[in-house]
Amino acid sequence: MSEWDAIKGLSAPARRALANAGHATLKDLTKVTEAALTELHGMGPKAVTALRDALKEKGLSFKK
């Protein structure tokens, strides 16, 4: 089970997009911008919102 499986609202295509891009943890997402994530096939606005919320819960954020 990956860290992505625990994030509510994150679809299977979005989880695959993250894995295929080499992102294994939320901390990995602190190195990328939201704009870069939206370019991934399978990553929609709902998934980005779910990831933003999950990052915020951990005191983290996307790269500015």
C-alpha cells in the first residue's frame, strides 16, 4: 500500500500518475509546483485539491 492510497479523494489514475512521475511520498511533492502536477496525465483539479489538503495537514506545501 502506498502513501497515496490513504489520501481521500485521490483517484486511481492520479495515484498512477504520481507513481509514474517518481513521486512516492507527500514530501516528494514539496519539490514540484501545482502547475507541474496538473500536467501529469490523470491528474485533475480534484486530485490536486486532495493533495494540497493532505500536504497542509502535515504542515507542508507545494513548491512555490
